[in-house]
Amino acid sequence: MRKLPTGKVTAPGAKQVFRGPAFSDTLALREETAPPGAGPLLRRMTADGRRVGAPRILASARTARESDVAALPASARRIADPLPPTATWSDRLVRLTDGTRRRIKAGLHGADAASPGRCG
């Protein structure tokens, strides 16, 4: 049985998040090019069950976190009623997700018509 829940969207494909100025994040397909002024956030940490690259030292992790928090808009840093930054989706990811959902829905309707006694 396949379900397409309303209000929940799982985008297909391997993804990357690109961060631009003022936390303007874009969720995109991994092979896409970063938007102007943005850089990738996700990086490979393991391959074939092994760590890739040297481990990050605590001091550099702390500095990166402090820099990230300082770059957040004040509205996101406040304790009471913070407004988290929102990410946009790339056009390619939107098209792929929409096309996948349409194909799944079409397959569901076709399977239901072919199997009238089937529960679903």
C-alpha cells in the first residue's frame, strides 16, 4: 500500500543545502550549482563506513557555531517566540517532486482500477 499524506512532502533525490547571505537557505538537488553568493552546507562525512577527512577539532566547531548563531537574524535568536529562517526549494527540486507525486498518484489510481477487490 502506498500513501500520499496531505501536508507532508518528501522530496526525492540526493540533496544539498546552499546558504546565502542572511541565512537565505536553498534546498536543492545535490548536483545543482549553488545560487549566486551561496555555498554548500552539507559535506560527506563517511564513505564505505569510514570517516572521510580529518575530524573537526572542538575549537573550530565552536567557532563555526558562534559564527552561525551571530549570523542569524535577531528574530531567530530571541528566546521568546523566535522566527526561524525558512528555506526555499530550487526550481529543479520542485519540478522533480511535483512530477514524482503525479506519477505516484497516477500509479495508485491505475492499480486501484486494475484490482477492484483490493483494499487500499
